[in-house]
Amino acid sequence: MSDRFIADYLVIGSGIAGLRAAVALAPYGRVLMLTKSDPGAGSTGYAQGGIAAAVGEDDSPAKHLADTIAAGDGLSDPEAARVLVEEGPRYVQELIDWGATFDREPDGRIALAREGAHSVRRVLHARDATGREIGRTLFHQLRHHPTVTVVDHAVAIGTIVEGGVVVGARFVNQRGRLCEARAEATLLATGGAGQVFRETTNPSVATGDGMAIAYLAGARVADLEFVQFHPTALSVAGAPRFLLSEALRGEGALLINASGERFMSRYDPAAELAPRDRVARAIVLEAGRTGGPVYLTMSHMPPGEVHERFPLITASCLAAGLDLATDPIPVAPAAHYMMGGVSTDLDGRTSLPGLFAAGEVACTGLHGANRLASNSLLEGLVFGARAGAAMARWQASGWPDSSGATDAPALPSVNPPPSSGAVLSESELQDLMWTSAGIFRDRDRLALALSRLDPAWHGLLSADPDQGRLNPSSWRILSLVTVGRLIARAALRREESRGGHSRTDFPERDDVHFRRHISETRSEPSAV
């Protein structure tokens, strides 16, 4: 017999989207929050650069909207982007009112940074630990609500569906016991899936669980071919792929090759402040052209200012034997953010009644093919709040169609090489995805990936079709294989290059055939 928890609202995940949704829900009933590890172990706490919002005197929501849509490379949903930029300043001010401590200028005004593809300074920051400060603020706000219960080390492994409605989720607790959490409405706020790739800036918990849970339950997913590879992760043998925030380049850091030459203007007129997808590809191409590494340098800037502005990054570089202010820091791209995810409307409703999603796990179409820097925390804040409000009223408001489906070509006819076996270890999967579905892709490599992923996925499901006997380690590999397979399938369908998706066999953007979103469900695997 499973342990059973009963609540009015279930929130799976304790990052910014889940926390803000819980704050919205707390006055209306009992909220149960499940967190996979310790609270704060997810990607929110790793967010360094800041949160973008049009709060500066020379800024406006219209300017922020234009930058967001431009970065999205022709696929951003204008209404989703409009909601983000127009509601963002209000929710950021709410954080300040609740005690969030953002950096300020000597005269007391909020200090604003500029990052890649932003036309003005609009990024609020708390040194280089902005996500941690926002998480602290929201957790403190929840302490005022005795209706909220947090269960940590709870690994969600599937939904509970009755009569076509999601009524909760199954999870494995810290003691390895299978449990049920039942609720009137369930929110997935589980973050991204960087652990699908060998090189990633994401924490170990970012295994795409929410995307896999939703897809396996029959929900629609979309845009999963669009993976953002952050251009500047610390690249030192034996050291973790630590994120070197875009805020570094926003404050003046430069990219140089092994000869000490700046090279970004060769690839993009915006140089170091080009959108992330372009900078990441430029770094790979420059390393290939020169046969040597690429470095980030701040040696032309006052060392004291560098260390004071970026204390956490300074400490991480020191741990690798490098001084951020004076040494050239070796960098390389790493998987960082999923633009795609579980399809939702602007209130977080998925295609399954009773199931909501917000934050990186969700896909509103906001980011299009490439996310604008520092829009991720704002997305979690705005759409977490909207999802929480919608959860509190969903039974009375009905369930609109939020499938997001559009017509696009089905999987191309390919003859993949024979599979070398159905079993995939986590490291084999990560190597496969990095080499076959990484920064540069083509049909042959994607077909190779699917020749391994398809039998592995079917084998895992046939061993436990209802996910009823899964333990955390077996769920982890099923989640990674599920999301990796969805990424490769979508990437094979999209026969063009756009944003975070770059095909060497289709190097041009093709608005005639592919200015649309590719989606699928488990029951309609060729529906796109």
C-alpha cells in the first residue's frame, strides 16, 4: 500500500516558478510541494546574471518585447512575449517589496546590467547570485503560510489520471517508498534537461522529469529541438562545467582565441553581445579554425571591480587555479536551457485537464528558437504566478485547447544504421546526445542517435509500462532517454537552421516551410 498525501494543490519543483505559484495558491487551500533534492538545489539557485525587466528610465516593455522577439529568431509567440514584458516589472517590484536585495547605484537606484541581444541595460542582479536571492525571498514569503508543506528528496515518477483528469502524481520518497500525492490541480515546475548532454551548466537534478512525466501521460510537448547552449562555460580538465555568466560580457569581458585575438566580429556584428546561439557557434567554429582553445578575458578591467561584482565566479575560477580578473579563462559551450517543453497556454494549462506547467519545463512559445538572456527568471516569476492563479480557479473556468499543434513535415524517411543494443547507460546517452544532437546537427547523426534511443526507450517502457516499480535511478534513465529521444525526433523534422537548432545539411533559415512549432504527443507520435 502506497503512502498517500492529500492536498488541494500539488506543486512539483521548488525553483522560481514553483515557489511563485505556491505563494499564489497558499491563501486558497493546502499546498503540497515536492522537491527532488534539497529545496534550492535546482537551476534557480544557479542563475547568476540576473532577471530582465523594463524598469529603467530609458527602457519600456515595447523595447523589451522587440529584443525578446528578435532573439527568438522568428518563432517567439508575440502574445506570450507581451505578457512577459508587460507583467514582469510588477512582479519584480513585488519581489523588492518582499525584501529581495538587488544591487544598487550609489544614489540608491537599482543597478541595471546589459547582456547579449539587449538594446539597453535592464538586468537587475544581486552580485552574481541573483537566482539564489530570489529563491530566498520567495521561500521567506512562504513561511507566512502554514498551508504549505514541502516534502524534499521526493522523486516524481508519473501522474495519476482518473476520468481523463490529472488528480495528482506518484513519487518515491527518501526511504525509497512509493507514495501518492492527490490534489485538485497539479503543477509541473521541474525545470530543464541539461543532463541529457555530456557538457552542461545544469545541476545534476536537471533530467527533464516534468517533460517526461507529461509526455508519458499523453500531454503535448513542443519546440524540443531548440536547446540553448550557453557559450561560456568554464572549460578546464577535471573541473565542473561552471557557468560564466553572460553578465561578464555585458560588463566588458572579451572573447579571444589562442593567439590573443578578438574574433567575434568575424562571425557577428554584435560581437560579444550577440545572441547566445550565435556566440556559441562562433566559439566552436573559431576553435576549429585555429585548432586551439577560446578564452574569456577581463584583464583590461580593474581587478578590484571584477572581483567585487562577480564574487562567486571569482571563487569558482580560483578553485580551478585561475584569476578571473587577470588570467585568460578557457571557455566552451555547454547545454544550458530548453526553449521547448510541455505545451501550455498563457495560464500554464497543458493539454491534459488538471495538469499545469510553468518555468523551463513549459513551452508557451515565448522564447521561440532562442531565449533572450535573463528572461528565464522572469518567465518563472510571471508564468508561475499566472499558473498559480489559474490553478485556484480552473474548475470554474473550463479547459481551453492548449495543444499548440501546427502542421509541419513528419519524420523524414531515413535508413538509420542498425542499433548496437537497447541498453543505454547515462554516460552513453550523454555522449550520444552531445555528438549527435549538440550544437551542430545533421540527418545522419540524428538518425544514429534515434537508432539507439528508440530501442532503449521501448525497452525501458516494456520493462515497466506503468512506471509502477520504478526507483529513482531507473526513473532517471527513463526520463533522460525520453527527453533525448524527443529532442532528436524534433531536430530531425526541422530541416533548417534557426536559433538554438543548427543543421549543417540545412544551414539556412526556411520561413516558407518551418516558421511554425513542431509538437507531438505519445498517442500521436507523428503529429507535428
